[in-house]
Amino acid sequence: MKRKSEYFPPFKDDGELIASWGEARLIRYMDGKWELCGGSENDLAEAKEWISLFWHEAVVGESLGRFKTGSEM
């Protein structure tokens, strides 16, 4: 009898692309975390400006571009 893990390959959460600014990408993961990654300084500045204007409860951190929403704080 085969084990359950032999039927299903290991799950990998690559995230879902939500928005992009130049090369900067806003990615949402299934565990509720968000990440702003890639892009030049100008791309990241545009992304952070958009986030500050339209997503007030989000706080962008400097390390690895990850951030939290108001419900995660």
C-alpha cells in the first residue's frame, strides 16, 4: 500500500502576483504574508507610494521587502 505522500508531490507556495511597478513585484502568499521584491530604487519608491496611498493599514519594512497589514500587527 502506498503512503499518501507518494500520490501527491510536495506543495510549494510560490505566491500570487498582485501588482507590479517596473521590475518590482507585490506577491501574496497563501499563509497571509505579502512581499515586495525586485526592481530598482525608483520602482520600489513607486510601489511604496502606491501602498501608502491606497493600502493604509500596510507597513512596509526595509528587510527583504516584506510587510504586514493591520490585521497581522
